[in-house]
Amino acid sequence: MSCYREFYVGKRTGTYADTLAAVGLTKMLWALQGGGDAVVTVTEESSRFCVTLAEPVELHAERVSVLQRDPLYSFIVTKPGENAPDGTVPFDYVANKAIADAYREARKRKKAGEEQDELHDVSPKFYVYQKVNILQGISARNKLLEEIVAAKQEELAQAVVAKLAALANGRLASEAATKFNPKVAAVQVFNPSVGKGINRLKADGAGRGPLPSAFVDWFEEWLRFIGSDVVLSGNSIGDDIKMNVVVPARASYRHLSELEQLKFSYVRTSRKADILAVFDLVLFLMDKADVPTGTDWAYRVQVGEAPRDVFSAVQTAYFKSLGSAKPISNIASIGLPQWFSVQEEAHIVRWKTFIEEHRGVLFLLDEDKTEEAELLHLYRDFLSGDDWLSFLRFLGSYGCWSMKRREAKKPTRSFVKKHLEELFTLSQPRLPVVEVINNKGFQNIAKAIRQATVSEQYAKAKGRQIFEIKYGLFQEIKRKAKFREELLTVISEFISEFNYENARREEQLREAPGRRRKRVSMQDLQEFAELLDRFPNQKETEAIAMLLIAFASCKDDKGTDTDEQEADLAYTNEEVEI
């Protein structure tokens, strides 16, 4: 018998189907090693996934027979009276749906002020299986499980050994001919590339349909069904469905198995769902691991790692509702952040603070509104591609948006100045951010802009307005952001007006007490102009302008700025409709 230590799953479809197969293989090899503390690691490479065992495994019939007793994924009972194969543990979809329905009714009664009885918890997997059921994926996985359990033991064992040997030798599982060869339908929820209209052997007519079953390998689908119970999640986006799969960069099976209990934040819009899924994963990695690592470092992300070193991305598939069907309409991927790493335990606390703050700010945005959807789009580009200019554009645009929002007396949230400074300092973006925010002239001008905008808005709301509110200043800075001379003109004119108002106020007060503002000096303006001279590139000029808006519109260092009215809003991990 041959012993193998490495197995390979190619990236053949360009979708999360490859990831599901790789994760499924990881769990299968963990089970073949006896489960428990067996160490199995899956690593993403450019064109494939490599699954590595700590110790080589010998493949033989007796070893793989365990898979017939436990095929490693659940049989889902969707109808009363339906029975799972003997010896398997079913997932009771019917009972969980009843509980979920009860929760929905309880929420309605709670809104009406009625007292509520305590309800049983809904399984976290129910909401995933619910979407799989809508996308007609349960029948295929149940049917294959039944065939695996009912197969002749020697035929199934020979088939599994042959398929795994093929993967260990870098070949496709489909290249290994086996006597046990059940027919299995390719389902788009597990393999988006087989969605209707996507595959056709030959353009021989106008009809569109899925990939013929003869071209679907049952073992690959088995691996995908296993993987889906580990890393597949989803959101209802109106009548549409968006499915997500976590992509391991270099993760142990322990990391993956703990993901099964992670409840992703539930939102009903696409961009926000992407962003919050990444935030949930980052916070998951920043929590202490359930299993001791044997060192004092007990977090899932290790010293020197960034989140993307453990999980590289979240792959998505968007299923558009067309009434009677939900065909696939978009396949995408959003990367986890690479812009920070953990060098010491104290960084864990800082990054969790940053993520929670950003999460709270973004949650207030309404993706159904064009301006706010564009803000989310900018932030997602930053998060996925480490695009710092997109983040600065987001900050500048968000400052403009929040200014209008406050004037309309609507709730808003803002970033904390100290946290932004720490984020830039720890991350060290390539753009000249750190040097700019440490510049005294920049700091004093940003403070003056804040006093003339956000602070005076707050004073107006309290009936204490003294100075003119520069409502259009943020927008004007944003419009001139790419042009050095025009930007400097806008800032110079503002400083001139700002200092004039201050001088007039001093004349009015003389020795009397009253609210005053410190003037901006010519030295401050000169230092700001020199910054623009040192960074003449158009992108760098734009970055400086966006930073001005960002630091003029954020909170003070304590994070409790009295110049701002905060929204007391929350987000949820529960689905609100079934």
C-alpha cells in the first residue's frame, strides 16, 4: 500500500466549488487519520490547493471504511416522515424551521409589547440549509449520501482509495475509474460554474441547461458537500440569494471546524454583506482559539501574521430571483485585509477596536441610496485590495455625507481621530499618510476646518451658533483634490475667512468671556504648501485633500466628541425573515 502526505485540488472552475472540494478533502483526511488532534493543513497556491498531513497516511480498505459509516456531512430531513439512512445522524430541517417560524412570530409579538416565552435555539446551519433548499441543492446531497451508505463496502473502499491516490499524484479525481460510480447531479449552489446557461458542450441550439451528469465526478461532489457543511454561508438579498465561502490561505482543520459555529452578521444588501463577512472573519481570527496551541499565544492568528495569511478571501455567488427560478448572475471574491499584521498581543486589542468602529460606521449606510452605495463600494475596494487611496476617498466622501446628514438632524457615526492615526501608523500605507498627519500645519488646518464645519453645526443645534458654518467646504476640497494649485487656493481662501471671523470676534469680546477660536498662522499654511510640494503626484495630492476632510470630520481623541450626536443603532447575527 502507498503512503501519501500531500493531496491536491486544482482551481478548475474559478469559483468557490474548488474551495469547497479542498475543504471537504481536508475534513476527509482528518477523519481518515482518526480525527481528534490529527493535524491537517490546507494551503492555497496559485493554481491549486495543497492539503498536507503532519504524518503520511496509508490508504487501504479498512482505513477508508469509516467513511461509509459517516460520510462527513448531514442528511437533511425536509419532509415529515422522511428517514435518513440507518446509522447516520440527520439534520431535522422541519423542526428547525418550526423554531425559526416561532422566532419570527415572537418578534412580531414583542414589537406589539407582548411578553414572550423562552424559545429553543435555531441551529446556525438552518439558515444555510434553507438557502441550499431554495436553490434545490438538498436532493442531490441526500441522494449521494444514501448511495454511499448503501454501497458494497469493498467497491466503495476501492473507489475512495483510487480517487484519493489520483489527487495525491496531482491528477483529477475523475481520471480514476471506479466500479462504484453513482450518478450525481451538478448543482449550482455547490458548483456555480454549472449553472444553467453557463456550460454547453457545443453551441448546437438555443436551449440552455446545466452540465450533463456524465461529466460530473461523484467524488468531487462528495467533497463539495462535505466542505459546504464547514465553510458555506449565505444572505437573503431581497428575493435574491448570495452564498459565501471562506477561502483558506493556510489553515488547519481546527480553524475550519471552528468556523462551523460562526454566525455571520445578517444584512439584506450585497456590498454590506461582503464587508461584514470579512469583518466577522477578522474578529473570529482575533479571538482566542478553542484548542490550546501549546504556546502562550492562544489566538487563531499568530505573531507576524495578517488575517489574509489564514483565510485569503470570501468567494461569493449571487443568485438572481426571476420568479420561478434563481439562476446565477454574478461570481466574485473579496479578499481579507493584508494591511495589518499582529506583532504582539496588544495589537489584537487595537485591531478589534478598529474593526468594531468601522463596522459601526458602515452599518448606518443605506445601500439602496446611490451615494451611500458608492461609499460602501469604495470601502469594499479598500478592504479587498489593500487600496489605500480608495479608503481615503471613502473617508473624504463620508465626511461630506455626514455633514449633510447632521444638518438634516439624522443620526450619524464618525471615526475616532486617535484610532485613524493608529491605523495609519501601524499599517504604514505606501501613500504619504503618516508624514502628512504628523505635519503641524496639516493638523492646525484640519482643526480649523472642523471648527468651521462640524463644531459649529453642533453649536447651531444647541442654539449657540456664533460663526458661519462652511457647508460647502468639504465638497469644494473634494472637487479640487487632484489639483495642487486649486486645492491650495481653496485652503488659503478658507484660512483668510476663518482668521477674519476670529479677529472680528476678538474685537467684539475684547476682555469679556466668550467662545473664541485660535487663528491659523502663515507658518501653518506654509507647512501645508510644502507638503503639497513634496508630494506633487496627483494621487498624493488627492490623498492629502481626503485626509483633510477625514480629520476635520472625525471625533476627538477620547472618542466621545461632544460636537457630535451619535446613533444608538445595532446590527444582528439573526435572520429577521424566513
